[in-house]
Amino acid sequence: MSPSSLPWSLVVLLASMVSLTPSAGQDRPRARDLGLAPGVFAPGPWNAITDVAGVRVGQVTVREGETIRTGVTAILPHGGNPFRERVPAAVVVGNGFGKLLGVTQLRELGELETPILLTCTLCVWKAADAMVEWLLAQEGMEGVGSINPVVGETNDGGLNDIRARPVRPEHVRQALESAKSGPVEEGSVGAGTGTQAFGWKGGIGTSSRVLPPDLGGYTLGVLVQSNYGGILTMGGAPVGKELGRYAFQRYVGGGGGQGMREEGPAGEGIPDVQGGSIMIVVATDAPLSDRNLERLARRALWGLARTGSSGSNGSGDYVLAFSTAPEVRRGPGDGPRAVRELPNDEMSGLFQAAIEATEEAIYNSLLKATDVTGRGGRTVQALPIPETVEILRRYGAIR
């Protein structure tokens, strides 16, 4: 019997007995595999952003030599041409230390006319150019003279030779053309290949929620690219403090924790886990205006806060939210039309869903990530599963 077929309680026990590590290649759990299920609403079948009908995700991981550790993650809102069938969208900025391309037009018009790409900081403009070329080549785009590409990023320069700007047009095309529904690969993949969070390996994570029928039965999904810092909290348990790896640690007398390694020529031993960034993408099939999508996006920041982020000065914390509902889509040149949209009084369930799914997506990004060695031979370790499980149990976050 392989470790992947065992219950996670038994895998944790075996790992503690024989010192298994993520680099040994065993499967790693999602939050729900450990019994960590934030909130009250149930997830969709995949517990992913792709539970929202029509939403597809494509990813390309770029690992070259000993220094390139990056990638591209593409989120497509529906199966049609996103320029011809634009979806209402909104953006909320928690802290604006970032390079989110296309945000001014998105805010002005309240609509998304391209897929959303996530990548590394210095690759934003290359990714945008490649996506524009790809879109212009699509059928029906012959007369188009203006496109607003939306591309987000986090800085993976700790593991990736970011100055090489290694994302190429073929990477972007592959991510866009391979996008599909179903399960989404998480952890050290795509745009999360070289990211880190709370001093551990971060990456791509996703989760979803389905509202009960009496609340509309709508589906909401979240995908994150985690690369930020703070004091890791999981289900209310102070995991970062217990593991001895948290923001401001060197200023408050905290020593090196489990799995610590010396950092820098002075051997300080405590990494700086204050900065970094996160991209959060929220999708829903509820018929929402861009105004209510902005309200919805703001709640995702509350889910981010639950994980221990304080939105530090050097953090780019962005939320993009869009609705896939056919009745609120917009075509270029559309005249006056009747629009059916959810009223304000029916937003509360979606607000709760956004908080829950964001929190769980971030946990999944950490739990599914694996050790990665990159630029300069530096290794960023994955969150240690047995120790984390023990802390969660001790604080009553899981049974």
C-alpha cells in the first residue's frame, strides 16, 4: 500500500517514525485531508475555483537549470472569447506594493475582457504582450485595436533568477491553451513555483463554496498565489509562533524554530517573513454588478487576515473578482439592455463564502507546496506536516 492511499492520520504517524520529508516525494495533504475546514458552507466537487461553471485554469511551471523557478497560471472566466463576452469584474487593493497590469481600465469600466494571468514580478509585461498576441490571433479579432490585459504577480526572486525574465511567449500560450475545468494542481506549480509564505514554501492554492438553496445555491471559488509574510495562523492555532518562524521574530526575542537554517553571511538564523505579496482571484456564478463584486472582493481580504497577514509595507495584496453569470456579461457595442442581478440584501452568504474559500485556499497553497531549491542553491522548505498537525490538534483546530 502506498502512502497516498493511507489515511493522513497514519501518514503523519509514519512520517514521525521514519523521518519522511516532502522531498522524499510522498503526497502532501490539502487542508480538508487534515480535518481543517474553515467556516460553515460546503465546498464544490473539486473544492476549487473551477467549481464555478465555465471557469478554467491552465498552468505552466518553468524550471530551467539551477536558477529558474517560476511559471504562469491562467484563469479563463468562461469557454468563449473573453473579449467578445466580457464579464463584470472588480479589484480591491489591500496594500498596493505590486505591479497589477490593467487595473485602471478594469476599475473604470467594471469589466474583464481578457483572461487573468499570474506570474513573476519582472515577467508581467512579457506575459501581457504574449497574451495580447494570442488574443489578436483568435477568430473574430481581426479588427481589434485595443486590449486591456490583466496580469498580476508576486516576487519570486528568492528562488528564481527574476532578472532573467524567463517567461516566454510559448509559456503563456501553453497556459492559456491548456486551461481546463476539474481539479487544479496546487503548491509549487505555475506562478507559485518560486514563491514563499510565512518563511515556508508558498504557491498556488484554491478552494470553493456552494451556498445552500435557500441562499441562492450559487458557487464561489478562489485561487491564490501566496508569497507573503506575517504570523501564520491556521484554524486559530498559532502555527507560526509554535514552529518558531514568524514576522518580527528577531525583534521580540524569538529563537530559531523547527527546520530553521542560517540566513545570510552573518548567520542571523531568522528569515524576514514580513514582506511579500498575494494575488487572490474570486469567481462566482452569482449575477453580480461590478459594484457588488468589489464588495465581495473586499471580504477576501478578511479571509487573508485570518491566516495571519498584516499587509506589511512591502506586500502587494490584490483581489480580483468576477461573475460568470451569462445574464450580466457584456459585449462590445451592446446597447441598452435589461440586466438581472442579485440585490444587496442577498450578498451576505457570498461574503461569508469568500472569506471561507480564501482562508482555505491559502492553507492549501502551503500544505501542497514542496521543498524547492533554486537561485544560489537556496532551499525554501515546505511547511512540516507532522509538526503542523500536532499543533493544530493541541489547539483544537482539528481533532
